[in-house]
Amino acid sequence: PAQPAWAPGAARPRGSAPPVAAAALVGVSAEQMRRMLGEPAIRRAEGAAEVWLYEAAGCRLDVILYAEGQGLVVGHAAARALGGAEGVTEAACLSAVAAAPAPAPWGAAGRRA
């Protein structure tokens, strides 16, 4: 089941060095991802892989990490604008994701996938 990647009630650690394109994340380790973008809003195991979801006000970033050696490495990353957030660039999305506060839990009223 999908779970928050940080302790409930704790502030979401933010990132400090977002890339300008999601493609730049391919090959990056899980630890490097955390430094660049902070903790994901959701982290879900999918077999030997993990799916991480990052959220910001106008966009989402989906990341799939695969086991490599002793850790996880990004194999796929894609940013996407949400409904009314037309014109959000990929770079703006990644910056917003890195700075985003912790989102409300997925079960909270008004939340949507």
C-alpha cells in the first residue's frame, strides 16, 4: 500500500537542488533524489522497484526507481501539469516540487489523484 515517505505530523524535508528536466533524474540514486527534491509525498513498492510521487500546487512528478547494487536508482521520471495549471514548465514544476510543503494525507477530504 502507498504510504507517506516521512513520519506523519513531521515537516516534509524539502529539496535544495532541483534539476531543470525530469530526464536529468534518470540514473540518480535514491539519496541524490532526496537531496535534490526532498522526500516524496508517496512511496510505494512495486516488486523490486519503488514508485515515488512528488506533489506541488500545479503539477506532479512520477519517479520509478529500480534496485541496482545495494540501493535504488531512477529508471524513469516524468513531470505533469494538473488540470487548470496550463503553461507550467517542467523546470518550474521541479522547483515547485522541491519547495512544496507536506501535502494532506491522500484520504483527506478534497484530495484527488
